[in-house]
Amino acid sequence: MSTSKAKTPQTMKSATAAKKLGILLSAAPTEFQEGPVSRDELNALQANPPAWLTDLRREGPHPRQVIATKLRVSASGLARGGITGPLTTAEIEDLKAENPEWLEREQATRAKVREEELRLKQQRAKA
């Protein structure tokens, strides 16, 4: 006789789900922050985001990795530029408009890194 167990849904911590959604956990609603999130719930949030998720993605505050992507720099470049906390979309746009010297330098560094990564990838493809 085989014993079949009921399949339990795969769950993750809300912090992990927030990271996968590209949002700052502390800015999410309390009910999202407090409990585990199932894989099905995460897929539903990604496929059909509720208003709170759409607003967070559009207006922020954003986590470091999202800020880095929007500014076209690395997360380390943010730290070197003195950006240590979350920023809203408006604050990110203000930074882009100001275009401080550190931002230009970090964008140039990131561009060089990407060029080198592409060169190495092409080199490996030829080998």
C-alpha cells in the first residue's frame, strides 16, 4: 500500500516575496508583511497586481536594487554615492535631473563592466 500525502503549498517569507516583486517590504500592507506567501499567491500578485502593488512599483519607496537599476548603477555604486536608504520615484527622478558627479562616474563604471561582460561572453562563445 502506498501512502499518499496531501501536497502542501510551497511558501516563502514575506521578505522573499517582496524581493521577488521588487518592492520594499516595510512599505507593503501589514497583511502582506505578517504572513508567509505561497507560490500561488506570488504568481497571482505578479499576473494581476492589486492597486497597492502597482502604486508601490510606480511611486516607491523602492529597495536598493530597484534604485540601482533605475539609475543605471550598481548597488555598490549607490553606497559609494551615499545612497543608503530607500528612495521614491520622485527622488530618483530628482537625482537623475541633478546628475551629480558621482552618478555620472558610477554610470560610466557600470557601462564599462557591462561591455567587459559582453566581450567575455562573446569570447567564450567563439571558443
